[in-house]
Amino acid sequence: MPRSPRIRESDDREPGRTREAHRVWLSTWKSWAVSELPAETPRPIRVQARAAVERALAHFGPDDDQAEVRDVIAGVVEEVHSHVRAAAVQAAHAETKRGVVAGAEEVLSAILAHFPQPAVAAMLRRPGYSRPLLAERLRRFLDRRLTGGESPERIIELVVGWINRRLAEQPPVASSMRLLTGVRKAAPLVTAAGLLALQQPAAGRRRVARANVFPATSR
């Protein structure tokens, strides 16, 4: 009876070896890409980075020019870095905005101290213009207007402009009062005090507002 043809073992094992070599090669590049990310990179971002490497190397293999492969992976890493940086900036802006909006009442009180007090007192006595109602309106304004990326000076400028518009809504005697020139000169100090109020716990913000830390201006 004739013998069956002998099949060389290498014929069976070679595809498996090739697949294993490719798997190890791909795993090495994925590990390298993740090692290039900051240590504090969240796990979901690391998972996305590995998936991005796998997609980028879909048409590459261990026999390809490894310098070219490295350039491809470096591009993937840079793209992930960009996403991480953008997410960090967005989170920081959101946190800044929350802080400014939360401290609106204290900032309002501090800045109102630099306006002509007869005009302020007359406004606060009118229906719809009490200090708590004004603070709530200012919070809503800042929540709509701010992105969180504004400079402190810009935030204070927005608040001062908003207060000016509220004063302009008052009867002629009150609306004719204008913001003192000294308020504009003291803008950096207004900004610093406003930020100090925002950085304090709620009780601390109230103490800062009551303390009137700004230089006295004649009224």
C-alpha cells in the first residue's frame, strides 16, 4: 500500500509563527506608544492609544522599514497628546467658570463698593434690584457669557460693564451717576481681590467682601 505524502512540519508551523511574530511586533509598538504618554494618562486614553496604533499599523509588518513605522507611531502619540492637552484645557476652563459663577455674589459686593454709593443704595432699594436678586442675575449672565478661558481682567471688565448697565436702568437721578475714574485705575486691585474672594471657601469669600480690601475712593 503506498505511503501518504509526508508534509513538512515547517509548512504547518510557519503561518502560526508569522502570526505570533506579528503579534509580538505589534505589541512592542503599542507598548512603546503608551510609554511615550504621561504617567498620569487615564486608562481609557491608553486603551484608545493602543487601538490607534493597531489601526495605523494595519498595513505594516515586522519586515517593513522600522524608521518609517516609528514615524507613524510618533504621529499617533502626538495626536493623543493633543487630545489630552485639549481635554485638560477644557476641564480647567470649566472649573474656572464654575468658580467664578459660584463667587458672583462676593465679587458683586466687592466691586459695588467702588461705585458711587448713593446710586448703588438707590438701586438696591428698587424692586427686582436687591443684592440677592442682582447676584442671581449676575450668576446667570456669567454662566451664559463665560467660557472659563477669560483672563481675570476680562472677567472683572464684564462684571463692571454689567453693573454699569444695571445702574443705567435706574431713574434719572441714579442713572446719571457714573463710575468713578478711580475704579478704572484700581482695576488690577479689583481683579486681585475678586480672585481672592473666588479662591476662598464661602465664609471666607463673605469676609473678604465685607473687608473692603480695595483702596478707598472718594465718592
